[in-house]
Amino acid sequence: MLTFNPHFLRLKVFIERKIIVRPLVICCSQRFKEELYAFVKFLEKRGVMVHYPNFRYHSKTFIKKEEYQRMKARGYKDKTPGLVRQHIDKIRKIAKQGGICLIFNPLSKKRQSKKFGYIGFNTVLEMGEADGVEMNILLLRPNEEPSTTVVAHGDDDRRHIFTLEFPKADPMDFDFVWDKWLKRWLQ
């Protein structure tokens, strides 16, 4: 005798509605730790498999220091290469799964124009790796640094680096970024 199970029906409807999205690896400066974690939580609620840098041991006061000051700390100096390497491995893994690399650079640095987003040295390295494995790379904001410009706009025809199409949009408006731009890249 067959019995009706309402939980099975709900599960079936949920699975049918669930949108399959490509995995996402986020690269960013530790300066955006708090903003990044809020964005990751936002994306995970939408069913996105997100890989992001491990900044959990970096305090707010430590993050505010300039890189040359942080490098004076022995523990930071010892851990940073391993953490960057670990993130590069994530980039390669996500590339094999057909994923996307997002450069999370929503804010500018002190002396930088407000229309540009800050990208740190390690993020440029990770961006170069994503470019090397031919991932599509998305930037929340364009960047003015020559090193980033070379990576982002090389002289070959493999253009796969894109910036949020709405220059006046607030990249911290996660709903807007998701609805108008990021969602279509991940589907």
C-alpha cells in the first residue's frame, strides 16, 4: 500500500525550483574582510557555492595596517604564502568545474579615485592565476593600477575579464549586483 508523504512533495518542488549555478571563487584584499563575509553569506543564501580567502585570523586593527607593517609580524609573514597558495589551488579547482572568479574590490583606497576599486598585490597574483587558467574574471569596480591593467587587458584576444556594467551602481548593494549582473554569469 502506498502512502502520501507531504515532505517528499515539498522536497521535489524545492529541487525543481532550485537554480543550478556555477561555482564562484572570490579574490580580494583583506581590507574588505567584513564586507566580503557579508557578501558570501548573501550569495550562499542564493545557493551559490562560494570559495573565498581565509581571513579569520586577521583582526580589524591588524588589517588596517599597511602591508609593510603587517610583514614585520613573523606569524603573518610565515602564513601569508601558504594562504595565498591555498587560494590559488581553489582557483584551479573552480576553473576545472567551469566556475567564475570574482575580484571583490568594492571600495577605493585613500588616495584613489572613487570610481576605482582597490586590488592588493596578492589579489593581482590570484587574478593572474585565474587568467592563466582562462577563467572568466569579474571585477566589481575597474582598477587603475598598471599591474592589474596588464593582467586584465592583455594584448591577446582572450578577453575574459569583465567589470560591473553600471559605473554609478553601488557595489555594496548586493541585491543590485546579484539581480542585474552576477546571477546571469553564474547560471
